[in-house]
Amino acid sequence: MYLRKIDGPRAVTLPDGRMLTRADLPARDTGRWVASRKARLLLGIASGLISRERAIADYGLSEEELASWERLAARHGCKGLRAISIQKYRQP
């Protein structure tokens, strides 16, 4: 069996004991970002499974977009990442 060489780990163990692998991350051609996919990508970045720069390059995100997701997730959790909650969570 051949394993493609990648940068970083293939799997990480989260603090609650669950395993997060590269297969658990959203597909690279994701066009519709729902809250659960955003949260999964942020979890991968926070756990060291994928670097921030690699996520930006692979998923075609901007620095500002990813930073806003991180801010909203830190303040409001997964509910803050929902697009329908823009008025509720993104007011200054």
C-alpha cells in the first residue's frame, strides 16, 4: 500500500479522546460552507492537523474570512458560524 507524503500528521487525538483525521476535514472543492464544515476545519487548524496557511490555500479562503470564523466561533460557538445568524452575532 502506498501512502502519499503529506506535511503534518495524518491524525490527531483531541482532548476529549476522539480522533480527527484528514478524511474528517471538508472536501477541498467545498463550495457551500455550512456551520459544521467551518467548525470541523477550525478544529483541524486548532489541533494542528492542518496549518492555517495550508487551509487558506487548499480551500480558497481569505485571511479575513478565516479570521472572522475564528472570532465568531470563539465568541458564540458553532451557532455563531451559521450564515442565517449574521444579524444576531455580527453586529458591532
